Amino acid sequence: MAAYDPNNVFARILRGELPCKKVYEDEFAFAFHDIQPKAEVHVLVIPKGAYVSLADFSATAPDAMVAGFWRAVGRVARELGVEERGYRIASNIGREAGQIVFHFHVHIVSGARRP
Ligand code: 5GP
């Protein structure tokens, strides 16, 4: 697994160096709208820590972080109002799987797809 690059785009968003459309924040997680939404609702949730991917996060994050992060994912979906109609969560792990930003993130996707 490649080393974490502290200058990846999501690290820079977390530090406030790049703008984003913020949805939610707590001590464990930060959520914002995807810049190129693939559906009516497309939000990214990232942990407040240096994790390359879910593989890295699940292996190395402290239990409190793992619990806090996944609670935040559920809460963001609830607050986005997508629980009733349903939503999909996805996380690409590795370049071949389509990961382009190497700071662990979960996609929350709901509603009509966009081209
Ligand atoms: P991945 O393919 O790594 O799972 O997903 C990365 C996601 O990040 C893509 O859906 C892409 O549109 C989004 N993205 C890339 N750069 C930015 C950015 O600067 N701001 C925001 N809000 N989203 C970004």
C-alpha cells in the first residue's frame, strides 16, 4: 500500500486549504458534496485522520475512530434525508478499483443518476 500523501486533495479540504460544500463535521469525520456528482445526492464522508483507503483504515484506525466514523456515515445519510428512499455507499480501494483520491472516503449516493 502506498504511503499516505498529506497533500492529497481531501487532506487539503480537511485543513481548509481548498473550498468544499460542507455537509457535516464532528471529531471523527467530515462530509461534503462530491465535485462531480454521479447522482442527485452524492456526498463524500472522510475520516479526520491519515488513512489511504478502507484497507488502511480498517487495519490501523483506533476502535473509537472506526466506530465514530461509521456512525457519522449513517448520520450524514439520515440528515441528507435519503434513508427512506434508500442510498448506496461505496468505497474504492486502490487504483484498479477506481480510487483516485488516496484519503479514505465513503461515497453516499442516492436518487436519479447523472451522466
Ligand atoms: P474515488 O474515485 O477516489 O473513489 O472518488 C473520488 C471522488 O472525489 C470523485 O467522485 C471525485 O469527483 C471527487 N473529487 C475529486 N476532487 C475533488 C475536489 O476537489 N472536491 C470535491 N468536493 N470532490 C472531489
